[in-house]
Amino acid sequence: MTDWHATDDLVTRYGDGSLPEPDAWSLEKHLETCGECAARVSRAVRATAAGVVLAEVREAVLTGAREAVLAEAPARASASAAPTSAARTSAARTSAARTSAAPRRQLALPSPGSRLARVLWAAGPAVRGAWLPAVLLVAFGAVALAYGADFTGARPLLLAVAPVVPVAGVALSYGAHADPMHEITASTTSAGLRLVLTRTAAVLAVSLPLLTLAGVLVPSSGAPGAAAWLLPGLALTLASLALAGYAGSRTATAVTGGGWLCAVLAPALAAPSGRLTARLAEQLSYYLDGAPAQGGWAAVAVLCAVLLAARRPAYDHLEKR
């Protein structure tokens, strides 16, 4: 039992089907341990048009069950007159069947690794498909440009592209375009913001160490440190998620990722040909270097996290936008 009980308005809205899905799931979970609220919800459902239909179905099922019992009564009477040895044999068979079924029931119990398996299943679309090869291409491509082609602008170019990589990964990991089982997944209680955040964590867990390691291996060439992009990358990812609650996942990705690339690359592309790498390094230093810049990105990340929490119900129907 619990000290909290559902309000009359909550029960009424659940009965007529107007209660949002997350609230309905929460109420159904509460009904598992609260008999008082379960009785109130049952009365509310029976008072609706659907309740009348359910009552008719229930009566039809009970009537059919009674008729089946009456039809089996003669057979049971004759079976009761059978020799006691047959009864003993039947009891032995029943006991053996129960004994053999016990291991199967034990096998059906959740294993210690089932939680890990569910997490890996939920995160699956985030680390498969074309996105993971793209991350590897960006990381190893920067190293190859620095040492194979002797390109001095490899570190600035990597730092310019790195913050957009997790943003694109999040957009490509949720929705019917990325997950063939999206319709089934979206109907579960783990869908919505929880599933989006799970796949976001998988994207960050792959992209952050790979791209940071590539930045460490590449010469600096006057660009910021190899880890300077981590906080901006996290802030841009959270900004994309927050904007997705209003405009949809792919639109949010285009706005945040495209805005970052324009802000960093446009001034560099406008510089003279011999100054392109130096100008890109200057832009990155302006956006990434120093406590004020990193503090600004931290503030953006916190603000976007607050917006995510405030807009949580919007992510239950994210792919419909």
C-alpha cells in the first residue's frame, strides 16, 4: 500500500481515455499495489461506454465457462469411478510434469545480465549503420592528413568538425529512418526521452574518446587543446535534443550543427588562401579557449538540460513531428 492515492480527476480522465500515456502508465503502476485506487478506477471504467461492452464480454465468457463445466460433469463423474491405481498413475504423471517444468520456469527468470542486454538493445541503432564508420573516418582521417599528407591544419579541421559528430549521431539513432523496429520500440514504456537519452549516451561514449584521442595524436598547429571541444560538443548535443522537442529531430540537428559549422568555417573560408588554416585556428580559439568560453558552453548545457526536463512529454511523439 501507499500513502498517495489518485485524484478523482485523474481517475475520471483515465476512464474516458483522455489521460496522456505517461500519466496513464504511472497510474497503472500505482494500481499494482493500491487496491483502493484499483477499485475506483474499475468503477470509473465500468461507468463509460467501453465499460458496458466489457461487462457484456465478461458475461459472455462466464456463461461459456459455466456451460463448459456442465458439459464436462458426466465425464468427471465417470472418471471418479476409475480404479485407484489409475488415479495414482495420473498423480505421478502430474508430479513428474511439474518437476520437469520447474527448470523451465527457472530458465524463464530474468538473468543478471538481462538489464545489460536491454541497455545494449536500446542503444543498438546509435552505434550501427553508417554513423560509426563516419566517426572512424573523421578520427583516422585527421591522423592520416597530419602524418601522411603533412597537412598542418589537421587539428583545427578536426576540432571544427568534432562537435557536430555526436549531434548527427543522435539524429541518426532515433526514428523510423534509423530503427526498423521503431514502431514497436516507440510503443513501450521505455520509449520517448528515456530511449533518446540512452542512445545519446551511446553516441557520446563512442565519439568522445575516439575524436579526443585523434586530437591528441595530431599536432596542435596553434589550435586549442584536443579536449577543448568536449563541452561544446555536449552543449550542442543537448541543444539539438532540446530543440527537437519543438521542431523535430532532423530539423534540430540541421539548425544546431549547421549553425556551428557556419560560425566556425565561414570566416575561415573568407580569409586569403594562405591564411585559411591560421584563421580557422583563431576562430576555434575564440570559441573554445579560456574559462569564459568554456563557462558559456557549460551554461548552455545546463539550460538545455532544464528545457529537456520541462519538455519531457513532447518526446513521447517525437517522430510524429
